[in-house]
Amino acid sequence: MRLLVVEDEVKLAAYVKRGLEADGHAVDVAHDGEEGLWFARNQPYDVIILDIMLPRRNGYQVCADLRAEGNWTPVLMLTAKDGEYDIAEALDTGADDYLTKPFSFVVLSARIRALARRGNSARPAVLAVGDLKLDPAAHTCERAGEPIALTPKEFSLLEYLMRHPGEVLSKMDILNAVWDWTFEGDSNVVEVYIGYLRKKIDAPFGRTSIETVRGVGYRIVPDGGKRA
């Protein structure tokens, strides 16, 4: 998933970013409300983690502005306040959930996964394309009951493909979703990682699940693409 963290405590933001990236997510960070609003308006995200007490524009205002503009990306509010009225205000301005500081990273990760499942498209807890299954919560992958070991980036790429079964996704779509906005390498990195996935999820099982649509991009075939 691609995530935005808006947090003015630099050390906390860095800690959250490291942890989420270790789980295979692409993470952008902003340190004030105005910067966070700019990112949210100009980049696609699966979930926004938004602190309430921010310089320049607080979290309530950022969330309210996004909702007023028709941006319904799930928002998880982080707050040092635990009063019922503060929580009510966060939810009333359009936040989908909240977490009070200090918080457990395990709980934060679980809340993010839960919010991602609430998006406009179907987001089941366990993704399945044919006999290929991916469990984002347990961070496991299997095909025909056989476990498959994936690196965090391979896992994130496969998750993105499986959340859009049958859809043709361009290299730019994939870069934007799986790599963060600071990535300056060759876009062929997508092709390289597609190759890694094919060697792990397709070749050992005689499948061609991940198809190349020449000149357009890649798609994962819902029926599993079993070869004769």
C-alpha cells in the first residue's frame, strides 16, 4: 500500500515510516498540515495517518478540507488527546478512525489494514486470485496450499496487483503505488520485480498469472492462468 504520514514530531514520524516500510509499504511523510494537504491532493494514497496537533493547519482542518473536496481516502487520526469531545470532533470532520499516543505499532498496522479494506473497491482480509492467496495481516502468500516466501517489496507489488484483478496497470501506476514519490531510479525496476514474482508464484506451478500487455502494462489473471 501507499501511505501518507502527517506528523510534526520528527522522531515519531521517522519511526513510523521505518516500521511501515519494513512491512513493504511505500510511505511519504509531511511535517505540517499545509504540506500534508499538498501531498494528499497531489498523490494517490490508500490510507492517510494524520496527527491532530500540527503547525500551519491542524489535522481537523486538513481532514475537513479533503472531505469537502471529495477526497475520501481513509484517514486515521493520531492524537495526544483522549477526551471524548476531541475524538468526536475527529470523527465528525471525516476521519475514519483514531489512535491515541503513545500507541503500539502492531495496533497501528492493524488499524491501517482495516481502513484499507473500507475503500471504494472490495478489500477482503485475504486476497485470492484463483488458487493464489495473499494475507496482508499475516504477511503470508501461498499457491495451491504451498507457502511462497516474498521480500517486502515483492509482497507489496503482488498485493497491488491482486487488489486490481484483471485490470491492466501501467508501470507508472505501479511505481506510484509501490514505490514512494522520491524514487528516482529507472522505471524498469517494475519489470525486474515482475520477473521476480513470476519466478516465485508462476514458474514453479506451471502458471502464467501475471500477463504483460505490450505497450500498456501488467495484469494478474483472475483464473490463475494455468498452462496446458
